[in-house]
Amino acid sequence: MNKTPKRTISVVLASLAVLSLSYQTASANSNDCRTYPNLTAGRIVDSKTLAPGITAQSWQWYPNRNDAANAGLSPLGTKVSVVTANLRNADFGITHPPIPKTQDLRAMSVVLPDAVATINSDYFDQNGPWNSMVEGGLLSYSIPELSGVVGVEKVLVNRATGYRAQGVLTLGTAKYPITGVNQLNPGADSIVAYKTNYIDSSTPTGSLTLVVQSGKVIKIYPKGFNAPTSAGVIIQVRGSWVSDLSKILVKSKASVNLGITPKYETRLAADSIISTGTVTGKNAVLSISAVNFGQTGSNAATLYSDSYSNWTQGGQVTLRILPSSASRYYIANVYTNGFNTPVDPGGYIVQARGTAAATAKLFRVGDRVTITKSYRAEDNSNFISASGRGPRLVQNGKFVWVCALHSLDFRPRSAIGWNQDGQVWFMTSSRGMDADDMGMRQGGSSSDQMGHWLMSLGATDAVLLDGGGSTTMQVKDQYSGWQRFDLPDSAWYRALANAFVISPKK
């Protein structure tokens, strides 16, 4: 998040203050949250298929005739842009320029051969992102403290708490996809089967509930019911399948084929992580407090890889580490007075201060060393890739954002939502037009509105990302290539530290 001149800020804030005097929200709940309009089909102004199973849509409320204001949105206008994908057929990752450089999202996107959607990620300053990054399961960047991230992880499937499925529900001669088994938080458009090994005695209520036993439908609950698994195989139906399945009759022939239970699956998760990496030699083990972060703490060691684009700032002790083979390294130099230096291709630099510098002095030129770029996650997430996030909006199906503790200002916002079925949503809110506002980016929504919109789409978890001038979404379709989706292409682009990416699964 870049700095903006104070004079510019004061002018814009004054303008917003004048607007706020003439505008009142429709109503607010007991938590002082804003109301939010539904994302209805009549409001869609753009809809694209980016790849099989990956879509982009946007909804618009206009400033004219008080259209947006009457809907409880910014009187300057609000455009909500959403990319929807599922980890069944899409990959989720991150991208960034060489650390700590910044680059606009347009430039970051066009070099990605397989990606079809990108959205801005983390808050940042001259040292780099404010939170850590994981790539290929290893820390590629970390600050010297616990930091919040969101990303995709590989999890060992627990049959009792559920997983994505590719099973089949046969009712008479009709066949329907079973999207999940024993899921705690099913998707909004799903058919989930619950068996006796489910973790709870009763199941999450769907919009329609079927009970299957001995090859027949023995009970139908047209409004849903948290049926116990002791009654048989419980089928909980939500979304587009409800209309078809509601026509099924009691005693209809039924069979449930769940297919093979996967050992692992990928899921999105939000967590907080901290570096636990080390440089290990025959005489010492040096703990790494940060990776590719611009500064070194008073009693800490920072590891720099060759993806760091600046010269490293000299610590009290500097270790220059070079590769001896593809996975082995040795100490090439020990500078006991510190040394400002770039990183050699394929090598590392360690800058150490205080107690860490005392340990670094124990290494000798020629020592063979091993290097780990590991991390500890508060909730034990095993990330494949992750990048920085803001606070949680939704967690385990509950809206957890406390509006009374946060600003309700209308601003451009960015967020990510997901659920256990593997659905992922990139979402931005903006003014929807090029306002030429010197990067202040007026209009948009409040944070709580973003959370409620994501829940309405089916998200059971959601986090806020950097917003304001950083809010940017790019999409690519087969006809027009990469284009901006939150605002017109003519709008100002802020240079960013990193971004999230969706690509079709190969």
C-alpha cells in the first residue's frame, strides 16, 4: 500500500465528508453493519467464461438517479466483480515481481501463460509485503514475526469431517452427481451424502433432505432437516439441484455410489505463519527469522535468496553461501564486520545481528551447510502456495467481522471467499468507472458488504485483502485476452507487491 500526499488525502476526505452529510444508509443491524443489495441477474453488466468451470461476472449500481445510494451503496456508484472457480478444475497460486520490487497487475498477468484471473493480494511498503509468502511448500518471503496468509494447502482426507467427491446418486433412471461426502460446510450448490462415520450424530441441514435405505428413498423432507445418520444414507441437497430432486417420490429406487475416497485433497485455508528455517553446519545451527525481508532485527538472522533483487543490508555478520551441487551448499565467505552485497545466482546471503551474529561467527569458510525455508502455522496448515491477507470476514459459515470496530466507509475492496467443496471466489468492489481521482479510488463498498456478498454466493470462509488504490482484478478470455475487470483499462494502476492467480487445471 503506497503512500499518498497528505494534501491529496485531505481534499478527498473533505469531499467524502460532504457526501456523507447528504447520504444515510437504509438501515443497519445490531452490529452497526451496512445493508447490502442482492447480486441479482438483473444487475449483471458483464459475464464471461474464462475456461471450463471458471467464470467472471460483474454487477453494477450507478450514481445517477440515486440508484446506488437507494441500494445502501456508495452514491458514487458500486461495481461488484467476481471470478468463480473450483479446485476440482482450477489451480490457485500466487505471483509477484522480484522482491522487493513492485509491478502493476497488468504487467504481472500478461507473463502468465496459463492463468485466466488475477487479483491484488497483500498490503506492502518499501521492504516488501506486510505478510509472508509460500511457494512450492517453502517460504519464499517472510517477515520476522507471525503473519496472516491465505492459500491452498494439501490436506489428508478425514472421512468423518468430509471431502469432495465424484460419486453418483441414482434415483430411478436419473443420475445426479454427489459433490461431497460428510462435509461440515457444504457448498451452496451441492449434493452431499452423509454416512454413519460422519463426525456428528445429525447432519447439516440442506434445502432438501432425502433418506436412502435398502435401495429406496424412505423419507423426504422438502424444506430440509438435520436428519441423523442412524436413519440411513442422508442426502442433503442445495442450490440448482433442489428443483429436480424435489420431484422424487418416497419408495423410489435409489443407489449411492461414492467412488474411491481420496487420500489427499487441496483446500483453501487462512492461517498465520512464522519462519522456522535454519542454516545448519558442523559447528552451529542458525535460526532464520525472516526470508528476503528488507531489514534484519537486532537479535535475528535474515536469509536472502537469488530472487531478492536489491543488495542486502549488511548485518554485524554476513555469510555468503554458494551451491556445491543442486541441493548442497558451502560457506564461501564470513564477513565478521557485515557486508552489503547482492545474492549470487543459485546462492544465499545471511545477514545476522546480536545473538544471531554470535552464532553466525561459528561458521567457517568451506563448511558444508544445509538450508531449510520452513515455517510453523498456528492451525497447522500445510500450504502449497500462500500470500498475505487481511482480517477474516467469514469463518466456518459465520460472519465474524465486527462492524462496530471497523470503518464503514465506501472504498474499493478486494476479498477472497471459499468453501469445503473447493469453490473459490475472487471479489472486488469499485466505482466501476474511471474516476481519474489520483489513485484515491472513491466508491465501492464497505468491508462487511463484501463478506455478506461472498456468503450469498456460497462462501463459508472469506478474508479481506488490500484495498483502496491497490484493488485490481484482471481476467483473460479466449476472445479479448487480458483485460481489467473491476474498472476500465484506462484507469490508473497501482504497482503491487504480489497477487493471487487462478489457472485451469492441467
